[in-house]
Amino acid sequence: MIDNQRLASHVLRNLVRSALAEDVGGGDATTLAVIPEELETSGNIATRQDCVIAGMPVAEMVFTELDPRVVVENLVSDGTHCRAGATLAVLSGPARALLTGERTALNFIQRLSGIATATAAFVDALGDSPTRLLDTRKTTPGLRALEKYAVTAGGGDNHRFGLFDMIMIKDNHCQIAELGGPGAIARAVANCRELYPGLKIEVETDTLDQVRAALDAKVDFILLDNMTNAELAVAVALRNEVHLQAMLEASGGITLDRVLSMADLGLDYISVGAITHSAGSIDIGLDFDVEVSYP
């Protein structure tokens, strides 16, 4: 089930209004000059590629924000696997609003469906493995809520939303704070627990010695960064030996081909930045009906 609450928030409306302001500015000059105000028309949004759909409610809001008289009948829901040629929605209403909103609506659907489709490919590669796919903070500035939503449409899970809702201690934190050397992880974890006792703590590790230190510190999550499959297997064994509840997350340079070899390692999560920062857009178009009408 896709959580649609985020798409219904004021954040989404602000994003839609900002996108429309960027494109429309003081007015859609061509449409205002060519299309009579009273003209009505209809059309279909269709995908020209196989894909996983995301962003249908966003596109609907684009059109209704321009003119509440626009009627959008979504034929598929977000998270649906669609074949090329599938009709996604049927639109009808004032022609000016449909023409003015066309590109902005399609930009949202194309981008978000690209993320959902890329995510689904990794999820499918994991198959029946209990290991879950996570996104990262490598998102388009200002569009994180939508892009993380698209990840869930593709079957993935969201990592922390931002810097405020979870602790992640990296090497740079320890080095810049002069916490390096033996005991650095323990000291950093202690500092974080003292100041933010309600937040989960994750520690990024590059070596198995750091994994042991993170386990000793009883953190909630351990990120296994750029480790080989053999090292990942040892990290899983170390965690299982001490029977702690620390979740293990592999990250760094993980490709679709490599995921196939990681499904049975016993990891809890695999995080992949490419599903957001490198996802392409899906070819989706809006075709208008030939017939138009005047109310």
C-alpha cells in the first residue's frame, strides 16, 4: 500500500504552485492568444514505455490548481506496473488549463515514474530476500518528499528524511570533532545519546574493526560502506554472534548486477543512491482529442 498522505500535504501544493509559477510566470502567452476562454476539450495521458507509475495525484493537482473545473479520471494508481501504450488518466475541462498544465504535469509523472521504475528493478533483483532496499538523501533539492514517495511506489523503503530525524555518524564527524583514534565511535555515540536521546543512531563503518566498535556501542544501525561481499558476510556473522538488534545496511557502489549476489548475505538493508540521483525519466505523453466543444 502506497502512503498517499505525503502527497495530500501543503508541501505538495506548494511544490505544484512553485512549478507552475516557474513555467507560467505572468501567463501562458501562446494559449491565451490562440485558445478561446470558453473552449473545452479532453485527452489521455499514456505511457510510451514499460514502467512503474508514480505521481498521478501530483499531476491531477497541477490541473485542478489551474482550474478546478478540470476533471481528472486516474485509471491507474501509483505503484502500478504498466506496459507501453497503457492509458494512465483521462482528462476533460477548459482547454486553456489542460494546455497550460500539460508540461508541468508530465514533468512530475515522468520524473517520479523513472524513480519508481529504477527502484522496482532493484527490488525485483532482491526477489524473496528479506533484505530491503533503501533510498538515500541524494535527491533533487526541494523535491525530496516527492522523490522518496516515488521510491515507496517502486517497492523500496525510505531512509531518514533529513539530518534532523536520525543520527548518522560518519568518519568526517569524528575527524573534524577530533574524536579520531581508538574509541572514536564510542565517544561520538555517547555524545549523540546525551544530546538527542530520542533519535536512532547509525554509524558508518569502513572496516570490520569499526563494525565491532559500533556493535560494542550498541547502536541501532550500522552502515557497511564499500565492503566486499566477503566482508559483508563477516559483518553479519559478527552481529549475529553477539545477538544484538543492530540493523546492517550495505551501501556504496552497489549496482543492479551486484544486488543479485547480495540477496542471501543476511543484510537487513541495501541503500542505493542511484535510484534517485541517476534515475531517468519515463516517456509519458498527453494526447488531446480532436473534437472540442463550447459550453
